[in-house]
Amino acid sequence: MSQATARIMICGFCAREFEEDRAQTACGSCLLNGGCRWARCPHCGYENPESPRWMDRLATWVDRHAR
Amino acid sequence: MADGRASCHSAGGTGLPADSSRLRVALVGTPNVGKSALFNRLTGRYVTVSNYPGTSVEISRGAGTLGGEQVEVIDTPGMYSLTGSSEEQRMVRRFLFNGGADVLVQVADAKNLSRMLSLTLQLVELGRPTVLAVNMMDEAVRHGIELDVTRLSTQLGIAVVPIVAVEGSGIEDLKRAIIRGARERAPLPPVYGNGVGTAMRGVGAQLAGQYPIGTTALAALLIQADEEAIAAVRRTEADGGEQVLMTARRLTETFDAPVAYKIALERQQAADDLARGSVSQSRPFGADWGTRLGHALARPSTGIPALLVVLYLGLYKFVGQLGGGTMVDWLERVLFGRHINPFFERLFLGIPWEPVRSLFVGEYGLLTLGVRYAVAVILPIVGAFFLFFSLLEDSGYFPRLALLVDRTFKRLGLSGRAVIPIVLGLACDTMATMVTRTLETKRERVLATFLLALAIPCSAQLGVIMALMAQQPLALSVWLGVVIATFVVIGALGARVLPGEGPVFHMELPPLRRPRLSNVVTKTVARMQWYFLEVLPLFLLASVFIWLGHLTGVFELLSRALGPLVRSLGLPPETATVFLFGFFRRDYGAAGLFDLQRQGVLDVVQVTVAAVTLTLFIPCVAQFLMMLKERGVRTAVAMFVLITPIAFGAGFLLNLVLRSVR
């Protein structure tokens, strides 16, 4: 048994939840093969932009220093 | 399908495990119905997360005590149907078909019960003990919803228990129902009409082997030609399943619609009937303003005026006038005009070789043209556009738009689902062309690809056109009218010419929500970053090609070759360059048009004609490559050959009409 945590995304179109990792399975046939910063919703196919890493780091930094 | 733990269980029996191991209770349901909250209620703290064998989808297992009995509770990923194609749905299906649980507990949202009951029917078809836990009853009561539990339970033949998982209300009743359900015989399968029930029964009657799922569920899969079900039948039946499969084919060949669609329709019909009989509402659902507004946006009588207001305020005023007017003006005139471009000109003044200097600065320089187009013209426009787009996206408007246009799209051989690539096309047509693969039929994929290439401007092009015509509302209306008319007329003709069945569209409407600032900002920045990283290298490359073209004389040659065509549209010779730009990238071409207008080379008719032609003109190189990849060489080249005369023909006619009425 393996433990894992995944970031949950909510699709901007159908509003269903999916794990960001699961989006990669929907991207399997793309030329970029999941190497882009878009997460395709496995339910409806809508392309959701993933937040840039620098924004995630900035948000973490703000969170840490705001406390 | 028949392997794993399946041999321990036979369909139609009780849910008690054959050996002395713990009772296994699986929680099943669509996403966001409170499965995890119920799982925590039933299990307490001892939870393990594991990957189901052969997949990377997580299921959680925990130990619980139900009526003094130790049980194992399994939380499965959310799913809408047992026949879906996502990895989660396949995993849950395999788990259930392999007899992974002794009792199934479907968790359903009390506010949307009719949408949940279709899955209930599929679970009942499996022939395993099933309990329906109707969650969020408190919210349903607030919405004025009343549930006749006894009646629903009798109609379904399973226990129905209203609960509020987050508060723990109804949990003890549910525990008792689970234990009782495990000891009782499995429910009888539902009966469907319109040939579906006959086909299921006919196929089911011929199944002689032992299977881990009920014959109704297996028959439903067989008449849909499900590969796993066919393989199981071939392994199990004495004649290799020949007789059963022949019956399945015979009974479904007269269906007037795809089998999967017919079954889904029958299940939904049965679910609606169940809900009508047991759910009542004392005041109309949607008494709150959000729900009412949500419905109004999807209804043509109110949705179309609302769409026009959204487009006027968002695209015309915000993207066109603010992004394309005020912001571009400042960046171009002040930042680049007074500071950046003069700085680069001075920097390269020392280079004595004119050809080398002109690569970097001057009329077609990498820095003075490529960077200026990307940063001063395109970036503020797409920034404004993406902000507007993210705001609409985060509010839940797009699914309503899909419903609003569904009827019109059907006439074009498309369904409301095609709104996804069409809306994405307004951001980037190349990405949208790739997304057309999510459409259900080949016909729909071809039509959507063609319409994207022909009549859907990308974000930058749309923004630049809004900026070009921000001071000319009449010209903008003409452009919009011609592009929409082309979309509709060519789409309708395409739907007639291309053979195939009409698409079917069904989607669950998510609630309209107040956009969150953090979401909108993150999505806008993410899109801008993606766009800028993609566009800047290409703009620089375009500048190099144009520089090379000038240096070798090829560019002048091509411009001269396009001259007669451009003149026939009533445009000055300089616009030939814009069309050459446009083939490289639509937005680069649009930026060129923007430049010409600001230099006063074009009058209002010429701007309108050029904008229409450029919008309809062949897509950029990247999109064309994607068309080749997605639709194949023959189809993509055929589209290219069709689009060019349509674009120039529309421009030619428009010029004649506008000159005659002027």
C-alpha cells in the first residue's frame, strides 16, 4: 500500500473535482504529454490553467509571514 | 471480470461474506455528495489509503463497528456512472464487478436526487445488497424539498436512509440498515421500456454461467458491446458466448439511437419517475437569487440579452477600449515610443552593417517590432481578455452558455459540449483544436475543427480587433455580424454535407457562484504567463523570417504576388504584409493591422474588410499543424483549400456592399 497526497482541482467548466495527477491521464495522447501547465479535466475535457509554481511559492511565503 | 474475489460471491445472494472475514461496505456516489464525511463517521480515525491494484487511483479503507459487528468500510472515488471512461470510473467498476464489496452504500445529494437515482438503478442492476444514504437532508429541507422515504424504498426495493453526514444525524439508522441489508436478499433489478428492457431480459435469459454481477448488469454491458463483458462471457459460457452475443446484436440492431444513449435515457426516465413519486417541493427550487439568475442565463429569452450585455461590457468596453485603447496607447507611445525603442536604436547605432542592424532595430527589427508587438500591443490586450475570461469561468457562466447555444449548435451538427473548444478557441485556437477530440462523434470533431479555423478569432486577434474598432461601433457590428453569419451559414452547410448522427448533449449544471478574487488572479496570471512564454519566441522568430524575407527579396515578391488579391478587396498594398504576418500567427497579423490603422493608412471600410478577411483567413501555422495531427492530412488540407476562398470571398463581397452603401 502506498500513501499519496494529490492536489484537488475544480474544473472551471463543469465544476467537478479531480486530482491534478488524474488530469495527466487525460493528456496521455497530447504531444506535450502532460509537460505543459494545463490540466485537462477528465470529466469534460476542459483545459484548466495550473497556477504557476512561483505563485504557489509566493502564496506559501505570504501565508508563513502573515502568521 | 470473473477473477479476484469474485468466486466468493454469486449475484443475487445475500451480502454476507462466504468466509468468516469482516463485512466489506463500499461507499459509492458522485463527487461532492459527502462520501468522505460519511466515511469518517463510519470509521473513526483508523484509515489507510491504498492504490487499487493495477491503477493509480486511491481508495480509502477503514475499520468500523456496525451493530456490534466489525466491518471494513471502503471509500471509492466519485463517479457518475458505471460505464464512464475515466480512470476513476473504470477502477470503481472493476472493484464492484470483482466482488470487492459485500454491501454497497450509495451516498446521494438530497437536493439533486433525480440526478443521483440513475446511478442507484445501475447499482441495483448489479444484484448486490444496496442501501441508499440520502445525504444533506438539512439543506434539502431548507430548499423546501420533502422526501417520502418509505415510498422510494419500496419502489427501489432497497433501504433508503436520510442522513446529514457532517452532523452525524441518521448515522445509527444507516448502520442498522447496512447490517440488515447484508442479511437480506439482493433487490430485484429495475424494468425498463422502449426495447431496452426486452433486450436486457432477452440477453440475460441466455446467460447460463456464474458471474460476480447480476445478469441485468451484465446484459446491459453486453448489448453495449463492452469489451470486458464480452471477454467474460467468452470465458464462461459453454459455446464461447456465441449465442448470447448474437442475441445481443439481434435485439439492438433495430434501435433508432446508439445503445449507450438509449440505456442512459431509459435509466434517467426511470430515475425521474422515481423522483416524481417520492420527492416533492413545497416552494420552487431556486428561490434564492443565484439559482434564479443561473436559470435565466441559460434560457434564450433572458440569456441572449444577458450574453450581449456581457460581450459589450467585457469585450468591447474592457478588452477593446481599456486594454486595447488606453493601455496599449500608453505602452506604445510612452514606454516604447519615448524610451525603449530609442534606447535600442542608440544601442545598435554603432553597428556599421545595415543588414545586421536591421535584424535588431528598425521597421522589422527583433527588438523594435517583435518585442514591441508582443509586449506593448498583444500583452495588455490578452491580459485584459484573460481577466475577463477568468472572471466568467470562475462564476460558472460557461456551462450556461453551453445550454444556451445547444439548440443553435445542433443545427450546425454540434452539441452544447462543443462550447468547450469554441470558448477555449477564443483564448487559443491551437489548444481548442486539440480539445475537439473530446467531442463524441467524428462528424462533430471535423465540424468543430473547421469552424474554429474559419470563424473563431483567438484572444489576441479578438482583442486587437476590439481595439481597432473601439471608436467605430458600427464597423464592429458589421465585423461581428459577418463573422457570426459565416459561422452559422458555413456550419449549417457543413452539417448537411457531412453524413452522420446528430450529437447528444447532457450535462449537470453546476451552481452559479461568486467569483473569488484569488482564483481569478491566479488563472489570469497563469494564462498570461503561458501566452507570453509561447508568443514571445514566436514573435521574435517571425521578425527574423520577415527580416530574412526582406534581405533576400522574397518578402517583397510574396507581397507583390498577394497585391492583386489585396487590391480586389479594396485594400492598400501594405495590407499584403499583414496577411503574410497573419499566416505566421493570427495575432501577429492582427497587430500589423493595428499598426497600419494607427498610421492612418486605412479608412473605416478598409479596416472592417481587412478585419473580416483576416479573421476568416487560414489559421496560424501552429493551428494548422494541430489540424494535421488531429484530423489527418487529407481533412486538414481540404479545410485549408475551403477556408481561403471563403475568407477572401467574404472580404470581396463585404467591400462591394460597404462601398455601395457608403
